[in-house]
Amino acid sequence: MTDSVKYLLDETRIPKHWYNLMADLPSPPPPVLHPGTLQPVGPDDLAPLFPMALIMQEVSTDREVEIPGPVRDIYRQWRPSPLFRARRLEKALQTPARIYYKYEGVSPAGSHKPNTAVAQAFYNKEAGVKRISTETGAGQWGSSLAFAGALFGLEIQVFMVKVSYNQKPYRRALMETYGARCIASPSMETNFGRALLAKSPDNNGSLGIAISEAVEVAASREDTKYALGSVLNHVLLHQTVVGQEAIAQMELANDYPDVIVGCTGGGSNFAGIAFPFLGAQLRGGRKVRIIAVEPAACPSLTRGRYAYDFGDTGQMTPLAKMHTLGSAFMPPGFHAGGLRYHGMAPLVSHIKELGLIEARAYHQVSCFEAGVLFARNEGIVPAPEANHAVKGAIDEALRCKESGTSKAILFNLCGHGHFDMQAYTDYFAGKLTDQHYDEKELAMALAGLPSVPEPA
């Protein structure tokens, strides 16, 4: 039995703590502000939406946060997830690079999202919550929270971005199989949704709109809390089991990444793979290049402004400083639905401002080309979101080929594409085209950013 197989069979290898990057940063990120007072929010401000345990994790600066036993017990169903070396892909590319990928598609919901869904469901259950409302883009988060809700006996209501609701019926069916209720957003179920549909009946929706609907529902019912699948500190914290395992697995392979690549929409899977390695670097360890890859049709890190903005289109959330395209920005309906968010996680945005990571944007056709090449060599069909990381890793491997250098490249294959095959069907039929956002709409959205004075 090989060391890597022994690792996967050893449940003691599941991390006992989540890693908090806040403890090792050279400077803290700007505070989250109350939109009315422009003062930093406190726990009481967030209490209508989240249980107190998650609020405390949101503001924690402790390097390690203990993973509760019941959460680790559920993690055992798929953790530790496997780390593979993509030798056949290396051969196809004729590159001297060593390409590794951490495969999160082995979870019950098929992506990395259950790492935080299970944790959030646990803490809500402990707090006596009966019902959780949430949003989802491609459906990976919605199906993961539906899975976690089923385990803890919670009622789950999911507002799914309408373009993805129509593109991905099997994601919807998966949520319903787990017992969740899935609603196309914008919907007639909230005041905000009804107002949008009155103005624009054909509105395709966005993550910002779906967040507004889910927040409205949670804020209006005492028995309901809200859960978010990305962006917030506690969500990124829960994903660090991915990078912690990868560090141990790379050690078994007697290797260490020179380059780490992750796709970015809100920042959760990227943080999961990158933060533990970045934390080791900040504590004096080996330096790594970390590349965040985003869609060119919704490029918050590469085209967005670093400014305070609302996390939702209806402007119901606190103000966070992040790379943003404006909360009113409406991205085109490209297939990587999980990456169609107007802003980037404040913590990911902060480390970009500190120069600790790079950002790169790709159009969807070249990403699907990369995903097909990967599938034909490695056998795994990536989710459209994950194709961005595949493309980034392939480009780095080809640079190694051009320069004749051998580097270790690690990327997070954050989910499989088994529920996204219509996108591949469209790609092979030549119907998949590169989507472009409207520059005028972007300018208008950025012009509408809230006015927040710089601190004295």
C-alpha cells in the first residue's frame, strides 16, 4: 500500500482545526461598516442573520479554530480528499512542470462547498435555528447546504440565480432530493424580487440579487438565519481543511508547490487551497506564487475597484472593502455560474492589495478547451468554475515548457461537472461563446458605489 493511499484511509489525517490567516497577516483588513452609521459593525449587528458562534469566527484573529467533533465525523465521509499528480496531462503538454491537483469533487455534493455547509448547519442547529435561507449561483453551494440541512434536520430555502436555474435543472433536482426548496431568483417571494420583476420581467438574476432575497427572508423571520457559501471570513476559514491536507500530501510526495492556482468568484475554494500555504510563507516558510483566476466576463480582481460596497444588489448587507464591480453590476449569463459575483472576498481582496497574490482573467471558451484537454487525459470532467483553475495551471505548465524550467504547480479542482454537461454540449456544438460585460453598465455600477470617507 502506497503512502498516499494510507493517507487517504487514515481518518486521523483530517485536520482538527481550521486555519485563520488573520493571525499571520502583516496588517489587518479594513473593518466591515454599518451602512447607516459607517461605524464598524459589532456582533449584535450581525445577530439577526448568523448564530453567535459563526459571528465570533468572523471576527476571530486566533490562528486555529477547533473543528467540532460532529463536523469532523461528517467530514470523514470524504475527507481527506485525494491529491493527484497529473502525469498524463504533463505528458500531453510535453512540459517539465510537475502538475498536482487537489480533487474536491469527491464530496457527496460534488464540490468543496460541504466543507463550510456542514459547519454552518451544525452551528445553526446548536443555536436552535429551524430554517436557513441562502442563495446559489451554479448550484454547488445550494446543493451542499441542502445536503447539510438534511443531516441536521434543518429546512433549507435556496434562491438560485435564474439563468443557472434554467441552465442547470439537475442541480435543482439534487437540492430537492436532499429536501431543500429551490426558487428561481429574482422571484415573487420577496419584496425586492417583486420590485425587480415589475421593472424587468425577463431579469436573468445575479448572485447579488439572490443574496438580497435570501437576506430579506432571514431578516423577516425569527426562526430563520442566513448562510453564505463564500466571501465571508468564517466561510473561507472552514475551507482551509483543503490546503492543510494538501500541505501534508505534498510532503508525502516529497515536493512543494512553486505555484498555486485557484478559480475565484467569491473566493472560498481559492482561500481553501491558498491560505494555509500563504500562512506558512508569512511565518518564514517557503515562498510560493499564488494566482487567482477569474472569468473575464465578471472580473472583480482584475477590473474591479478596491472600495467599500454592499455585498448584495438590494443594499441590505453591511459595507465591506473589497474588489468590486459595483453591487448593481449585472454579469452576462456565462456558464461558470458560481463565479458570477460582483465582489471578491474582503480577505482575498486585502491580500491582493498587499501584493501577496496575482490575479488573471480568462474567457469561458478557452477555459472549456482546457477542461476538455484535462478530462481526456486525467478522466475527470471539471465543473465550469474549476476549468478556470485548469486553464491557469496549464498556462503555467506551458511557461515552464518555454523556459525549460521544472516547477511544481498545484491547483484546486474544486468540483466535478457532472451536473453541468449542457455547458459541454453547447461547447461541442459551437454554441458556447465568450461573453462580454457592458463597459457602460460597469461604469454606472462603479459610479454608484457608496461614499465612505477615508479614515483620518
